[in-house]
Amino acid sequence: MADSGINISLVQASVSFFAWAPLWAGLFIAASDLIEPPIEAAETKEPKAHWAFKSPVRPQVPEVKNKKWVRTPIDNFVLARLEKEGLKPSPEADKVTLLRRLSLDVVGLPPTIAEMDAFLTDKSSEAYEKQVERLLNSPHYGERWGRHWLDAARYADSDGFEKDKPRFIWAYRDWVINAFNHDLPYDRFIIEQIAGDQLPNPNQDDLIATGFLRNSMLNEEGGVDPERELKIIPLGAERSRYTALREGIVDVAVLSPPADSEATRLGFSAVALFRAF
């Protein structure tokens, strides 16, 4: 990851909060009366044995019989399994199919006729690599991949309840798209969204990034219970936001914790507490 150049205590403190909050949240366990009971306790003997909590280890590249088919070490793994099952690789796709697959994967759009013609007439050995670079530099790249984060952040152009009135938060959407297109380092991507206003001399983009904290459903119908709205709606919003940041703690704590899980007792309380500050 590239060095983001950020060295400020306020932002570091904000990020540290998320890392340590589940531990000291036990001091404020009274907040648990705001939490609805878990849906159902999960049965697991060794939660830490889950693959998501293990450090990745580079595996040994397997040997294969058809060495001419292999172009990268990844091919060894694919071909080794095919050979184990007694199967042969499919024939290589033609250039039209390759570019269509690549374009749909990277930017979510099919190639234009002009783009296809340019690829077909390029006889150089780097023809495919050129197309990869072109698509990665396309503004549609951020639109294609930024939407996954926008889904996790619960981005929407309307309130989501009853009247479902429009909201004008498109500037945050554009900030996310531009962050992907400019390859913003992940640490900076997170810091600006949770504490952009705490940066020294924050600019407009830093402030817009904190729209991440305002993405939540809003109920303005006449018969709502104000007390419930003050508790349930904000907590639901916090769970959605911090699921994107710390799914292993927050989502597990709310949806499927073991009965005696530390996450059950502490994890979600920390989310509620952060809002109080």
C-alpha cells in the first residue's frame, strides 16, 4: 500500500477507536438494552479456525503434465485440478470473446465497435495488456467497482421509508467513484470517510467523504414512535456502516454469535457507543 502521508493524532485516535472499542465496550455493557436479541446462536467449536482469520500462506505450486499450457503459476493450480479430474482445458477464446469478457468484468460495459476493431487490428504481443490498461484508466472503472462499496455503505438517493422522499447525497457517490479511479490508498479511503473533518485544513472532498456516516434510512411517516426511532434506526445504520469496516466483529456479534461469545457481549455495544461521542 502506498504511503498516504497522513500523520495526525486526531485521525489516528479515530481509527484506533474502531480497533479497540470491542474490548473496552464491556465497561458500558448497559448499552446492550438497545440491542435486539440475536436471531440464532451459531454452533462453532473453534471460531478462530475460520479461514478468514488465518494469515495467508503462499502454497507450493503444483506440478502438471501439460507444461506448455501453463503461462502463469495460477495456471498450474487450475490445470492440476483439471488433470486430477481427468479433464482437459477448454480451447482458448477468440479475441472478440476475450475483449468482451474483459470489458464487462472491468467496467461493466461491452466494448464499442471502434474498440473491438482496434483490438483486432493490433497484432503486437502486448495487445491484450493494452486493453487492460485502457479499461483500468476508464472513468467507468470507478463506477463499476465503486458500487460494491456504495452497497456496503447503504448509499441511496431516497430515504427508504414510506414517503421515500429524495435525498441529495450524490456528491458522496461521486467521491467514492473518484477514489477508485484515482487508486486512493485504502487507509486514506477509510480515514477520510470516518474522520475527514478531523484532518488538518480539510478541503471540500474531505468533508464530502464523511457522507459515509450519513447513509441511513429515514422514517418521516406520521405514526412513528420517536423513542424507537432514536434507538433502532441509528443502531441499524451503524451496524450497516461498520459491517463494511469490521464485519468479523459487528455482523457476527449481531446475527450469529455463539451464546458465550465475547463478540456477543461487547462487539455491537461498541458501535452504539461510538455514536454517543
